[in-house]
Amino acid sequence: MFLSDLSIKRPIMMSMILVALLLFGFIGYRDLPLTLMPDFNLPVVTVQTTYAGASPLETESQITKKIEDEVAAISLVDQIISYSMENVSIVMVQFDLGKDEDVALQEVKDKVDQILNKLPDGANRPIIQKVDISEMPIINIVMEGDLSATEIYDLAENKVKDRLAQVKGVGKVDIVGGEEREIRVELDKRVIYENSISLSQLAGIIAMANQDMPGGNLKEAGQEYAGRFEGKIPTVDTLRNLNIPTATGNKKLWQLADVKDSIKEVRQRVTFINNQAKKRTDNSVLLTVVKTPLGNTVETVDAITKILPEIEQELGNGITLNVVSEQGTFVKDVADDAFGNIYQGIILTALILLLFLHDLRSTLIIAISMPLSIIPTFMVMKLLGISLNVLSLMGLSTASGILVANSVVVLESIFRRRNLGDDRKQAAALGTAEVTTAVIASTLTNIIVFLPIGTMPGLAGLILRDLALTITAATLFSILASFTVTPMLAGLILPEKSGAKNRFGIAF
């Protein structure tokens, strides 16, 4: 065979080629993200519109129906699911799996933008975003301390969230629970009627009084300065003394309404129960961290865990940040277990080969050929966008038995030719040529099984893609190793003649 003959006659050139493959494989492995599950997105886009004070019937007729009719004209729409609830409308547009999710998102945005002027004046601008099923928290942190629930939430929102978002690999940080501060202006119906107050006008006056505005530029002595009018309401007392025009003249806001420094309605609460310390804390918030699509789960979790003591020290006031769950340890254990299986496969295969062939050099050949089948696979995984996850690592573990089979068949054929009297180079060439067809045929049967799984359409194809393509790539490199490394090393290091067997070999 051409590859085996070239490897035997030009071992230095073939060694350089194999070293280059190893180098690219190491580079690919270094850049591969380590995650729990494969990253794949379904083409599903949601349109969420808030319409305060609207009943479900009003939401459906004035918002949901209009959005449904508009987005239904987009190509490759599979189904539209909508929810019309009090104060909010949610429309989910699911496309065929062949649709690019970014294109689908842009098309939905374009369609919704065309009907913005048809939506009610009191409705907020629709929030349009694609559904990313990989957006699962990689670490959950409970924050507690000797402060009020409002103060803890304020620290989490303005300090801790920003620090965590700066960590490499963090996509977003969400806060669950706690009490968010809210200033309420409550009016009595009788006061509204007596003063002929328009609620929309009152809301507009308060909003206009609570904003900063640019003030243009000032020039003096050749210097130009930017001016700004600071109009934010600094305190609740300032808001209470705001002048409000009424039918009977200007009045202070406190004369018309009850202004309260309160909190928003709490819909989710967080309770932290520490079983080890026998402690229960209701005054706490939960911070959930989601990584970026290309982020490394293990590295991101380690980086977050490392800076938590620094954040606690900066906050003071007895604030503690407790990691209640994280994926980094599990993902690291899965990776270690997969690579452990591969190492065990290499060692056990070499020992079994030693048992049957009674030659340490053959054991060395197999021990070298297996890494040359696995490491270049990382290069292909990088090119195909496959991460190191549960399924791809399972594929490597599954393929470890297939990887060594080809080299074992070739090596056994070389030993048989050497026992027939051929010298080691001639035995390497003839032994490889005799089993070339059998090795290729047996290997193609595995590729024919797994390759269609990695390329089949549907949700199952998306999930199993990493498993099937990893096995396929590793199997192809095993053919390359069996036709290059095995005959090359056999022609270089095997003894010219078969040595005498020891007592165990004779008995076996």
C-alpha cells in the first residue's frame, strides 16, 4: 500500500507529518470549550409585549392577534404558540429546524417593527429574542448578610452583578428574590375628582422632573466645555414637594397623593437553608450565572469561585456569598472519567498484546499509535465547532476500542510475515498490504453506522451530532495511524528474527 510503503521508506518525512498532526491536535484541544452538553439552538423566537392594565381579552385582540397575523407570513414557520394574559402578551414563533436562528430573529424583528404604530399607545415596545436552550446556569450563588432585604438586593444589583459579569466566559447574571426599592405615588379617587387631575399627565410631569438633560457646549478662552442639567430627584422629600398644576392652582405632590418609599411586589422569594450549620436565612437573594456560548464551564466556574472572597471583603457588613450549586466539578469529573477510560484502554490493550505476541516492542508500537489516533481528532472537533462535552467525550471513550483494533490487526499480520522468514521492513510492507482491504472494510462499517447519525435532520440529529462525528473522526485517524505509524515503527524497531519464546510464551 502507498501509505505504508512511504512510511517504511521515508520514516523521517512521515514522522514530521505525524508530529504536525499532533501539534494541531494539541492546539485544538487547548481551544476547545469544556461544557456539560453540546451547544445547539432551536429556531424559536419569542415576542413579549407588556400592556399595563389590559385584560387578557384586550391583550389578545389588540396585541397578540396583530403580531400573529404579521409573523405568519415569514417563510419556514412551523407553528405559532401565543399566550394572552393580564398585562402581557407572549407569542412564540417556532421555525423548521433548517432555519438559521439569527435570520429568523431578524425577520421577526422586521415584521414586528412594521406594526408598531398599530399597537396601543400604552403598550411597551415588544421584546424580541431567540430561545437558547443552552442558557442554563453554570453556578448559583446565595447572597446573605446583616442588612435589610432591600439593601442586599441593591448591593447584588449594583455591585456583585457587575463584578461577576466582568469574569471571562460569563454571558449574563440574573437575580432572583430579594426586595427591590420602589417609590409609590398613591392617589385617592376623591382627590383626583376634586382637582381634575389626569393620571397620565401626572405621570408625565413626574417623569419629566426626574431626568438629566444635555445642556449644550460652552466656549471660554478657546476651551469648550460640555454642559448638563442634572434633574434627577435625589430624595423622597424632594418628590413630595414637587409642584403639580391643578384646576385650582399649583399644589405640592404630598397634598394630592401619598408618596411612599416602598418595595416592588415580591413574586419570588429565596430561602437559604444550610444543613451543615443548621441555619435558615430568609433575607437573601440568588444570583444565577449563565456562560457565553463559547465559554469554558470549568474555567468560568473556577474564576468566579476565586473572586468571591474578594467581593465579600469589599462589601463587608457580614455579607457572605455561598455557592449552592455549580456545574464545573461535574463537567471536570466527566472529562477526567472519559480520559481515564482512554488511558486504561491503552494500557490494557498493550498488556493483552504483550500476552499474545510476547514482545515489548509491539506493546510500544500500539501505545504510540493510539494517541496518534485520538489527539488529531481534537483538531477536527475544533473545525466542526464541537466542544468537549458529555457526548463528545463519550464518543472518544466508545471509539477507544475501535482505534486500537486496526493497528492490532496490522501488527499481527506483520508478525506473521516475520515468522515466515521476511526481514522486518519486508514483513512490515507485505503484512500491511495483506490486511489493507480487511482493515478499511471493517472500519467503514463503523463510519457508515455513525456518520448518518451525525448528519440526520431533526432534534435527535442535533443532540447526537457531537457523539457521531467525534467517533467518525477518531476512526478515520485510526486508519491513518494503522497504515503509517504501525508499519513505520515495525520496520524500525522490531527484531530481524523472531526470538525464542520464554516458558510462559511456550505454555500459552
